[in-house]
Amino acid sequence: MFNSLKTLVAAAGVAVATMMPLTAQAEEAATRAASEFELSMAVATASRQWRDAFNSGDAAGAAAMYEQDAVMVAEPFGTFEGREAIQAFWTQLVEGGFDDVVYFNTTTVVAQDLETAVVSAEWRMNNAHGIITKELWALQPDGTALLREDHFKVAQ
């Protein structure tokens, strides 16, 4: 009957609204919850697009998931500033035969401003594993999310 969680939440909101008027505080909480959900979905979608690009060997596609002036800190390799430098890093990894990245134990925390969210996770791929200490995703004017900061450690 319901095609998505968003539809279910909207239907529940309509049902509650028809039973009793919402207080200003309840309306604000409902609006915030909807905004948090939308940002979380944008981040999850963008993160999936990044992994799909990387896993298919598309370093340019992976780099396109970063803001133009993003910063990536890849321990122990160094700091990469700007999309061009980030793309060069991913190109080198792809050409080195790295792929099949999978995230697990993922946590997403939406910031108070409802404009950014931080993702942390463990990851593994065919030739390495490590942790993401901070992916800072920023909501763009078109409703998508791009990486503003990417901090991760390679353990192997």
C-alpha cells in the first residue's frame, strides 16, 4: 500500500492532522523530521552513487560526488584539496586494481542546521580495509548532497 517510508510518514501526518490540530511545537518537530529524512535520503543516495562509480572504475564519477573545493584526508597518503586532486587520487587507486568497496557499521548524523550530515563507517574492498572517520556531506541547492570533507584511514 505504501511505496516508501516517506509516503507512510506523510500519511501518518495527514491522519494525525485530521484528528486534532497540531501545536506549533508539534508542527515544528514534524517539519524538522521531514527535513532530516530528506537530507538523510540525499546523503544515502549520493553515497551509493559514489560507491557505484568507484566500484565500476569511474574515478571521474567518484570525484564528481565532491564539492569543487572539497578536502580529502586519506591516511596515510595525505591531504588532497579540490576535485581535480581528489580525482587524481581515485584514478591512481582504480588503475592500481582497487574496487569492490563496501561500507558497514555506518552512522549518519544530521547537523542542527539541516544542511549537512556526517557519515562514519568501516569499509573494506578487494585490496584494503579501514575506517571513515568523517564524511561531511552538504545539501546542494538542487536537493542532492556532495562531499565537502572526506576523512578516512586505510588499515591495510
